[in-house]
Amino acid sequence: MKGLRDDARMLLNTSEGQRVLEDLQARYGFYTPTFSADPYESAYREGQRSVVLFLMSLLRDEPQREDFDG
């Protein structure tokens, strides 16, 4: 996973990468509730949001669950 994290940082820590990440955050519900009366719609929205959260997690320095071998 270390290689993926390094690659993501290289791409997303540029001004262009930051613009893309900001667009994904706005477009896929990072700043808005994902709740809908339709549970399938809620799941769909949360799935989109989780991709943005994953990309953001690659930019953090703390160890991730995937970094541990146990």
C-alpha cells in the first residue's frame, strides 16, 4: 500500500490534484449529508463519499489498517 500512497501524494499534492480532489469532494457529498428516504440512494451516496474519504486517507501520514500485517 505504501507505493499507492506515494503515488496518490505525488498526484494529489499538486495544484491540479487539489482542484480535482476539491471537485470530487463537492460533487460526491463530502460536505453534505448522504441520507435519503430511499435506503438504496443513501447507500449509493455513501459509496461515492467513501471513495473521496479513501483518497484523502492516502494523503495522511498516520498508519492505515492496510499497513499492518496482522
